[in-house]
Amino acid sequence: LLTDAYTPLDWAIDAEKRRVQELREQLVDHRVTRWDRDALSYGAYSYMPTGSTYKHCKALLRPEPDPLQGPLFFAGEATAPPHQVQCVHGAFATGKDAADRCLHLWNLSRGGGCGGCG
């Protein structure tokens, strides 16, 4: 049984490794932060102060315009919906959303379709 389960699992892991490698080959630039070593944060995290609402999180999601390079999108746990603030999955979800918005604009800039954004 273990041998039978290993083969599909091994295939799935290999497929994911190939997908990550393909994405790395397309990567133009990136930054790695070490927030646990950053003198300005030392492992700080976001939280919603008393009286704050999701409208404050949504305000952080608004992209900053840049006429030369295009908008700057924000993501992270501080921009997540209230049930995801201070959580890794909130940071991941908003990062994915920001990446999707970047890809959408990139596709439009290359004359591609909107992909159903209507």
C-alpha cells in the first residue's frame, strides 16, 4: 500500500518542483527580507487596533500609482480580511491576489485579453 501511494505522491511533488522552476525562470526581480533580523522590526507583526475595520485593510490594498513603471501593489497580513489578519494564509492569499493583478496588467499591456474580468 505504501509503495502504491508513493508513486502518485512522488509524481505530484516532481510536478510542483518543475512548476516552481518554470516560475523562477520567468522571474525578473525579487527581494528577500529577514524580518527576524531587521533592526527596524525584529519580528514585528501586524494587528488590527481597537476601532479598526476591514475598510482600513482595504485602504492598504489600494495600489500606489506610478506613471513610469505602473502601479505598486501591496499585500501581506495587514491587508488581509479581518479573519486572516496576523495569519500566514492571509499574507499568502493577498500576495497571490497582488500577483494576479500584476499578471492581469502585464497581459493587457501585451495586447492580451482580460481573461473574463468584465
